[in-house]
Amino acid sequence: MVKHIFTLIFISTLTATAGAAPIPDVVLEDADAYAKSLTEAPKLSVGHTLRDEYAIWFFQGLIHPSGGIQTKSDLMRDAYTHGQSWWRDHPSEHDAIFAGYGYRVINQDGVWSRGYEKSAFQPDGGDPERWWMDSFGGAAWQSIGLTPTWSTLVQPRVHIVGYLSPKGHYGHLGGYEREVLVTAGSLAGDGSH
């Protein structure tokens, strides 16, 4: 039961976020090629076109270049694996495909706070907005240069490089307007807050 609830929350967050975002031309071309290969119409999320659904799962493959997907949906599997392949085959175009989804490259200092169902980044500069912070591809934090603290009282100053999302609903229960997918990080200054 809990697994099903989590899956529904995850999918609704994905569809609410990615469905409103732009879709890069390369993804539209893949979606159209997939549509031409069909012999019957696939089941789609309410209010989504085949292109919308394909773009959502292509993006999930793109941001999870390793690993697999378990689904009975041919559309999800095709889009996910094409996203993974695209990431591997086009390293010089990573920033452009993210821009096509409305994400931008950032190089930012700020404070990282973690806790139960929390991973927030407060960027320097006085903006009160906090971003949901996640490692790109679900990589271990240590592999991208950050070591998470286990105490909610410790909030290290960090420097991160990654992709900042357009406005939407991200993180635990969609409680953040933006997410940052971190590709590299380090302690900033002396690392204390």
C-alpha cells in the first residue's frame, strides 16, 4: 500500500513538473518515431499527449544514465532508454538538452541542510527561495564531492555545480519551487554556517 502511494506521489510530481516544461526537438523527434512504430494506442496519463509522456520518461532516463527501469509500458521503457543513450552519446550537448527542458547550469555557493525527507539548498545572495537538492543520477554524495552530515543541526556551506530546474513542484511532496541536480560539489570556505 505504501509503495503504491509513493508511486502515485512520484508520478504526479513528475507529470505536474515535466508536463508543463518545454520539450527539446530531439525528444519530439524520438517521440514521433516511436508513435509511428505503434500498432495500437498506448495508455497515457490523463491530459497528456504521447509527446508529453515520452518527454517525461526521456528526461528520467537522461538524469539517470545508469541503471534500469522496471515497467510494463513500452513507451516508458523506450523513452527512458533513449534518454540514457542520448546522455552517453552526446556529452558535448548535455547543457543544451537541459536548457531544452528549461534547466540552466549553475555554479553556486550556499547552505545545505538535510533532515528527514529534507535536502534543501539555500543559495547565497539573499534570495529566500530554497531549492530541493539532489545528486545527479542518484549518485552517492561522496562520489560528487560532498559528504552529508547526519545531524540536522549541522548545515555546511557548500559550492555546487549542477542543473537548476524551472519553477514547478519538486522534492518531498512537491514542497520546493525548484530543484538542483548536483553534478559536483565541495565545501565552501571553511564549510561552516
